[in-house]
Amino acid sequence: MGGHDAGSQHQFTGIAKYFNAYTITGRRNCVLLTYASLLGIGLFFKLKPKKQAAVAEKS
Amino acid sequence: LVLTLVLSFFDQFLSPTFLGIPLIAVALALPWVMFPALPSQWLPNRQLLLQSWFINRFTQQLLLPLNTGGHKWALLFASLMLFLITLNMLGLLPYTFTPTTQLSLNLGLAVPLWLATVIIGLRNQTTVALGHLLPEGTPTPLIPVLVIIETISLFIRPLALGVRLTANLTAGHLLIQLIATAAFVLLPLMPAVAALTAVLLLLLTLLEVAVAMIQAYVFVLLLSLYLQENI
């Protein structure tokens, strides 16, 4: 179950060399990319300035 | 007119205290007296022989799929198994409090041990540990979804470990009390039905003996599996 995939039969080129679902480093990079993306999206919405323009127009 | 002291069916799960002293501490120390230390003789007596045979066989079987690094956990797994199986079995005696019905105890065992396996995996083989969060051969569009799902399933493991043990034992004890009460209440009214209920109670008690042993084993087995992934 915990076997390490050598990934020798897969020859990836380009971005797939780093982000693929077959080699262990590829899988690791995909996981890290997903975590970084989620963190990025979370930070974006947290730090986004609240809209003040509509309130200023009404008053 | 039947007077009964049972106010609620959940009273059996109240952690007992006496003059402010939590008796659960005594209950948790009880398994220790059930397993006397082995004397220096190679062949002591029947009980000790049976006990040491069981411990050795169990540890050997549990450690089979683990590599050498995992063998450091042998003592922990063996003692945890003995602890849980003794607590569960003793709890089947009438009017005995079962500490493993307390979620606090089971989570207190599950969370640190699970966390230890995760930290060991992340420290010693970071890439492999992180890579396991994405199943091999996942189609590309599904990758983010599966990473999230696998992360959730990783964090749900300690909860599942603790709640599984708690729920199984609590449900069993509750059922025993309910059916025993039913048999007792039915006895003056419908003796035949009460007899059938008593038979059901006997079968249920046998089931609970099996559940007590199996749940202790499953707890330790799953921990060893989590360790296998990370060591």
C-alpha cells in the first residue's frame, strides 16, 4: 500500500514533468499547488477591501 | 407497583466520582492489576503462560506488515491493546463503569497517536507523505477535488477512531440495559415474552463480548496501518 512509484515508465515533458498524478514528486507538487491555491484564494477574499463607493453615493 | 432507581438510561455512562475524587482514575488503573509481571521462570503457570502467549502472538501478527522502524511501536501497541480489551471486557460485568464509553478518553488516545504517525511521516519522508494525499493516476480535472477530499479524510481519522470505539461500546451497553429492563418489566405480565427477551439478552451479551474484543483490536490495527503509511 505504501509502495513508492518509480515513475520510470512515464516520460513527461513540459509542465507535466512537475505536476502529474503518477510520480511521487508530481503528486506532491500537485498537493502543494492545491494547498497554495486554496491559501491564495482565502487570503484574496480576506484582504479584499470592502466596497465603500455605494455607501458614499447614497449619503 | 414497581419502583425502580433507574432515572435515565444514560446514568450508567456518568463518570463516577466519590467525595470529589474521580473514580475513573481507579477504573483506568484496574487493567494493570489483571496482568501480573512474569517471574524469572521460563514456564510459570497456566494463566501467565496463556497471557504471554497471547501478547507475543498478537504483537508478532501486528508487526508483520511494519518495517524495522515501526517495530519501535511494539510495546505501545501491545500495551494499548491489552488496556482497551481489558477495559471493554470488564465493562460487561453488571454495574461496572466502562471508561471507554467516554469520548474524552478515546479521543485522548486517538488524537495524539494519530498525530504522532502524521508527524513522523512528514518529518522522515515529506515527499511520500504529501504525495499520498493524491491517489496515483487521478484524471487531471479531478486533482484539486481529490486533494481536498484526501485531506479531509486524513483529518477525520482521529475523530473516527475515537467515535467508533465510543459509539460501539455505548450502543452495546445501552442495548443491554434496555433489553434487560424490558425482560424484567415483562416478567409479571407476559412470562413467555420475558423468556424470549432473556434469550435475546443472552445473545446480545455474547455479541457484546465479541464487539469488546474486536473494537479494541480495530483501534490498534488502524493505528498500525496509519503508521505503516508513514514510517
